[in-house]
Amino acid sequence: MIVKTEGLKKVFSSDHVEHPALRGVDVQINEGEFVVVAGPSGSGKTTLLNMIGTLDSPTEGKVFFKDRDVGAMSVGERTELRLHKIGFVFQAYNLINVLTAAENVEYVLLLQGLAGEQRRQRAHELLEAVGLEGLENRRPEQLSGGEQQRVAVARSLASEPELVLADEPTANLDQATGKELIELMLELNRERGITFVISSHDRMVIEHARRLLRLLDGRIVADEKP
Amino acid sequence: MRIFLAIAWRNVMRNKKRSFITIFAIAFGLIFLIFMWSIIDGVYPVMIDNMTGLFMGHMEVSTPEFVDRPALENAIRDGDPVIAAVRDHPNVEAYSPRMRLFGLLSYAENSQGGVVIGIDPELERELGRLDDDEFIIEGRFITSDDVRGAVIGATLAKNLDARLGERIFFLTQGPHQELAYTNLNVIGILKSHVPEIDGSMVFVRRADLTDADVLDMPGAVTDVAIRLRDQNLLEETKAELQSALEGHDEQKLVRTWKEIVPWIEQALAMDEAFFYFIVLIMFTVVVAGILNTVLMSVMERTREFGIMRALGTKGWQIATVVSLESVMLGVIGLVIGATCGIVLTLILGQTGLDLYSGIDESFMGEFYFFETRIYPLLNLDHFITTCIAVMVMIVLVSLYPARKAAKLEPVVAIKALG
């Protein structure tokens, strides 16, 4: 088991009105799984990924990362956990704009304190693995949406995480580019054994799921292995 | 750290127009501060030198009673020990013992109240500048050989209608309330532009007043004026002299020019307060400029900071990036501002600046110690202090947006538009 949630609830409040986003989610994700969390907008997909990724705290319930209660960790410990164990791919605009593709990938390695040459080598390999060889020195604005998401995938893998969380990674991509991206993630899952949890309501993504969690109104309504 | 430097620098360059405006604000503020301070450094010492160097000296010794009531009975009967103490002090560059007598001056049918000041001409020449050619408009200054020779203020001479070579009569009160008088020969006419001097003073040899046939008070002085080798030694020398003069018959009082003409000190203090007020305004402008730029930059990049946090960047690392941006803007502004400030000050320090052109000369005469052309002076200590103060202020100002960025919750920041 890499991640487990117990009775996870999240309520957002605005103008004294409460909006429940998660209404009690119990799920266990094992190492090496390729999980797609599907559901319509507002079903709680992003909230669930944020909880698992330690970016947000639940109103109720618990999240365990490899048996460690995330809620009991300090802010610093959660930061370290994200840095070393979890990779993120966000929906869009997820690169550091002033850094080149290679620097974006290297950024995480720098935070980890990896030496210069080793860092550059790893960034080069990762960008090559996602098919961006030759585009290393381009800034985000010089890359297409698909290329930017590939850089984001390469960056999410840079720290050799055990878990990659991808929130609607194909939302801003055309069908063909989105498919290429998902196939790339599947390949990395197969070859490197990295656990992927992807949120999406894109049918193409759902079709590629090895395990499908259907979320509706903050509850898991189906847990399938297609 | 390299990556944070790169992010900070590229963000500074990302919005060139905004960065330029901020850098300009810092540079302009610094130029202004350096220049303002150099004016004060250039004007005040010259002003004080002009004022003290003409006649007053940096300090004077008299009896406390003479300060309250400048009458003969309050004079120092035996001036020699006082003169010796003053002469022997290592900080004293020049000194001039004086005997001031108030009385009636008359020539022919004209008479006027005035003060005759007995001096030791050679010592007075060393202390002051009354003997300068620019002030002696007719005749010459007295020497120790000019028995009963007198240099008379130009306005007084005009009022008495006394000219060079003519004899004026001085009537005063002796040490025993009796009348004392003497005749004085006008050998010089003095126009110092100080109304008090020109309108009422006559300078003679001290011996001509203290001699047996006038006061019969050999060795007496009413005060001893002192010029120091460095006016910064004012308070220290005052204390030392005051202590050295304890124990003589009469009580002695050492007063600095600040006590003799307190309004000058107050005027300078007011001037300085005004300067600090201007400094405060300039600092506010610079602070607002920096704060606006950095806060805008932080707000625009809220999402980016959220992503950095999500990737494992620590709060202090985000704060470092934001602070580095401010420091970079600050350093560029500082280098430009300091360079331009130095160049401007050095150029104007050579050419001078005519601040009082157009002001009526008769009005300026009242403020004889003002130079009509001022020469800004770059004081290294003040320059460094200004630069450090501006830089410290920039760093302090950057702390708020830096803290704000560091405290961003990743999930909230990522949700933000931008």
C-alpha cells in the first residue's frame, strides 16, 4: 500500500455557506497501480488528489502515505515528502515561467541537492524520455501546450517519486497530444513501476485506466478494474 | 542558491518597464539624498566658519556676570592666568583677549552710544578677519604701535561724520564709578556687513584702555575669544578649559558660539529637521515604489509560488527568491543613484550653485555668514550611511511581500489565477 484514506471529508466554506467536496472517501492505492479518478466537474477529484498529495488538509478523516499519518506531519515534513516521494502534474500553467524546460526539470533536483553534472544528465534523460530532446533550452512560452505538459511529466519524475499525481493533465490538450501523454505515463508506469493517480473526466484517459475510481458528489461510487 | 538567483533575476527582467520605474525611483531618491546631504555638509561648516572666523571665535571666556551685564565691574581683573590657560591648551589655534567698554562716542557735534573694544592687534589678526582688505574700506587696521589709533565701524563713522585722520572722543565709566575718557585717532574704517560691528564698534589697543590715564586696570580683560584648530573639538575643549579655569578669584564661564548666538544653532537644527522631513518623504516614495513592484510581482505569481511549494520548495526558499528580487532592484538603483549622486555633487562642488541669486544684497548683509554661492561637499561617512540606509530599507521593505509569498498555502496558491 502506498496511499490509504479513511473517512476523508472536506468541506469548503464561503460566505458562511458550506460546500462539501468530499463526503467520506475510503480508498487504498497500492504500489505500481495506474489509477484514474473519474467524475464530472465538482465531484471532488482535485480535492482528493490535493489531500493525497499533502497540498491540503481534510476537514475529517485521515490520509496515510505508506502507513504514515500525513495529518500528524509538520509543514516541513510534508514539504519533504512532496519533494522526495510525490510528483505532480497540474492541469495547466504548471511550469516556472522564467526557467527553461531543462531548468524546470532540474529545479526539483536542485532542491534535493543533487550535484550539477548529475542533475543535467538526469534532466536530459527525462526530457529525452518524454520526447523533448532538443527543446531543453526553450522557455514555457516557446513550447506548445502538449510540450509543456511533457516537461511537467518529466519534472514530476525527476525526483524518482514513488507516486505521481496528475490533475486533469489532458484538459488543455488536443485529443492526439493528450493520448500521447497518457501513453507516455502508462509506459513509465510499466517500465519504472511508478504509481500514477490521474484525475480526469476525459473518456480517452478513462479508457486507459488500469483501475478506475468513479467519484460523484464527493463519494466513490465505483471502484473498477477494467 | 544559483537557481533562486536565476529565478529572481529573470523575474526582474520579465517586467522591464516596472523594474525600470522602480530602479529609477530608488536611484532618484538616492541622488536626492546624497545631494541634499552634500549641500548641508558644504554650507553649514562654511557658514559656521564665516560666522566664527570674522570676530566671534569658536568660544569665549568671561565671567558669568559679564554675560548677564557686560559692565566693567564684571571684567576679569587679572587676565593673565586666563590668557595663559587658553594659550596653553593644545586645541587652541588662536586667541584674542579683549576689553569691551560701553560708552558715548562723539565727534564735533555728533555723538552716539557704542562699544570700544581693546584688543591685542597681533593676536586679533590671528583669530579673526577684521583686518582683511575686503573689510577695511579706508585706512588700515591697528597695530601694536598705534597708540590711541582706532578702527571704526563704517556706519558709526558715518553717523558721527568722522573721517580718517580725525580724532573722536570716548566717554565711559571707570572701575570706581568715576568718569573715564580718552581721545582716539581714526586710522581705519571697517565695513564687515555685520550691522552690530559696523554700527557701534571701535577697535583700539587694549593697553590704550587699561592704562593708568584711562581705567588704570593693567592686565584686565572682559573676555578672551578663542579659535580652535578643529570646531569638532568644541564641547571637549569647553569642558577642559572650564575645569582648568576653576579656582581663580572670579568665577569664569566658557561659552561656545552655540551659546553666544543660540538662534544660529536653533536655525541649523530647524534646517536639519526640515532635511530629515524631506528624507522621510523620499524614503516613503522609495518604499512605496519597491513595495508596489514586489507585491504586484508576488500577486501575479501566486500560482507559480503555489507550484513551487507543491514541488517541495520550502517557505524560506520562496521568501529568498522574493527578497533577492528586491535586493537586485535595490542594488541596481543604488549603483546608478550613488554614481549619479557622486558625479552631480563633485561637479557642483567645483562649479558651485547660486542659490541666492536674485535676493536683495542688503538682505543678505544681515546674514553675512551665508555664502551666496554654495559648494556641495561629499562627506564619505554621510554618503556610506545614506547608501546603507537605503539598502537596509529595501531589504526591510522586501520582508513583507517575502513573508506573504512564503506563507502561501500551496493549494490556495495553485487555485489562484495567474
